[in-house]
Amino acid sequence: MYEKFYHLTGMPFQLTPDSRFFFSSKGHSRAIAHLIYGLSQGEGFIIVTGEVGAGKTTLVERLWAELDRATYTLARINTTQVSGDDLFRLTMSAFGIEADTNDKPTLLARFEEMLNDHRIEGRHCILVVDEVQNLTLAGLEELRMLSNITEGGRASLQTILLGQPQFRAKLASPDLDQLRQRVLASYHLGPLDADETRAYIEHRLGAVGWTGNPQWTDAAFAAVHRQTGGIPRRINRLCSRVLLYGALEEATSISAASVDGTAEELQHDLEGDHADAPSSDETLLLAPDERSSLLSRIQRLEAQIARQDRMFQSLADALAAARTQG
């Protein structure tokens, strides 16, 4: 709804990874360079780690958008809380191999045949495994065994591992020494700094036709970085809500106060109120400054409820209008 109010052509801060919104920060550019270098070697493992929402999946989306589809075949696995055997079957399924039997040698023969067919056609197979910090040692060993498949002295499969920082500790296990020896490129994707956070917001807004309405103050950009720590997914979530509230208030400018207030409301929505509010009698027993702080908090909650009521009403009106037009 806010995209209509601000005359945008789309949602600039959607949470779903989309290569169209890829922002080439210093960290993301280096991560892409590591991926390209690793792929150029044609074998082994490439590892990219980062906090939740740092943009690891978006990196692969961007990479895939740039790769020649006639040269590469890419398969993905996102569910990794599985056994080694289940991971093997998921890999088969990701490459379109029918897993209609529990006989592993049969499935492995089909997999090798598929890899060989692709090689003959001049195609290189890439497996992307997300959330690898959840994999068991048996699952990681299964991936290493698949990397052993070769034809004519060249590896038939290359694997990109995406995971959270704790995966690096798991990778240090003595049991994974052979896998570590096959890692060709590894990069840790950190958060955006304050300047990059501003550029990231402006980049995504510009991608959907933003021409300065709403105007963002310098302090508002700084507040977004402070509230999100420079993590792209957190930035998207916060900025999307900021624009929604801005549209409800018919605001043409976004201030630091708007960002901070929205961040507080988001935090409350996600975590709830962990402490019971004191009764009116208990309020009287508070010190003046404590009572003032409590009353201020109540006023903010009332304002939040009012804003959300207006948001729901606007959404209901929009749905009713859509039904009428339909």
C-alpha cells in the first residue's frame, strides 16, 4: 500500500532475496569475487558465512543471474536438519533424479550418469547448500564423498556452502580434515557500515522509482544503521514498516524519531511485553521520573495501536475496492 502513496513501482524492501536489488557493498563484492574465483577452479568447496540476514542467499541469486545458463546447472538444498542419507536423497532430487528406490548404489549410479551427461554437453554442475551450520558431520561427509566423483581427471561436481558463523567452528573439527583440504575459497560476509547502510536504502528505493519522496534525513539513515547493525534483512524489515507508517501519516519526510519509534514497535511486536504493567495504585508509588517514563511508554503504545488500527482499516478499504473492481 505505501508504494502507491509514494508512487513507487514496487516493494523496495521485500524480505525475499531478489537479484534485482543486489547492492554491491565492499563485503558483497568481495564475496562475489571469492565465488567467481572458486567456480573458475572447477572443483572443491566454496564457503560463505554470515549472520542471519546478511545476504548470503542474495549473493547466490546474483551469481546465478550472471552465469551462463548454457554452461552451468545449479541445484539447491535449503533444508539441512537431516541425516546423511536424507541429504544424499535431497541432492538427487535437487538435480532432478528420481529417488524411487532406497538402494543407494543405484541412486549414486544415476547421479554419476547425470553428471557425465552434463559434462559431455559442456555443462558444469553446482550444488548450493544453505544453512550448513545445521548439517551433521555425517551429512558433511556425504557432501565430501560426492565431491570425489571425477571423470577424465576432473571433478564432476562443485559445492557452495552457505551458513552462519558457527559453521566455521564445526568445520574446524578433526573429523572434517579431508573436507577442509577441499575448500578452495572461503569468505565471511559482515554487516554494512553506516555509509553503506544509507547507500543500500537509497539503492533499493531507486530501483523502484524513488525520486525523493519521502525525503530521509541524515539522522534517519544513521538511526536505521544503529537499530539494525547494518544487517540487510533487518534493514528491509525496519524500512518497510517505516514507509508503511509514513504513508499512514501521509508523511513526506522520514526522521530519526520515526525510525526509532518504529524500531521500538517492531521489537515489541516480536518479543511482546515481558513485564506486567503496574496498576494505577502502583503507578502512584513510583518516583516522579519513573511515573513520567511509564506514562510516556503508555502514550507510545496507544499511538502504536492507533496507527495499526488505521493500517488495518486502510488494508480493508483496499481489499474492498479490489473486490469491487473485480
